[in-house]
Amino acid sequence: MKVVTGVIFSYHKGMANRVITASPDILGGTAVFAGTRVPVQTFIEYIKAGESIEEFLEGFPSVKKDQVLAFLDEAKDLVIASVH
């Protein structure tokens, strides 16, 4: 895992794949799922409200399940690393 100025990279089979991106040109720099205009905050709000990942994906078909799962893995790793 590597965080570079607002971009979380997930390494899979030796390749860097963007999970989350932030660009001033997309929603004013809001963190979004890579290749979409769907804010990560929207996903977090869905989960906090008790919605499932599947319900989120139905509402935002441009986001792929692999992206959500990679985001959750990265978030877990960041939280664990922050307490060590």
C-alpha cells in the first residue's frame, strides 16, 4: 500500500492500481473511486446508514465490487498501521 498526495495505490500482482483518486478537475478534489465520479464519502455514508455493499453498487454501477473491497482493505491497513 502506498499513499501519494491524495491517491491510494493498491499493489496487485506487481502492478499499481488506483483505488481512490482526487483531482481538482473532478468534484473539486473530492476523493472518488478511480475512474468514476463517485465520492468515497458516499460509500461510507451508505455503510453507516446500514446499507450493504451490494445496495451501494446497485446505486452506483460505475464502481466495481473489487474497488470497494480494495478500498476496505486499504482502510483496514491504514487504521492498523496508525496504532503501531
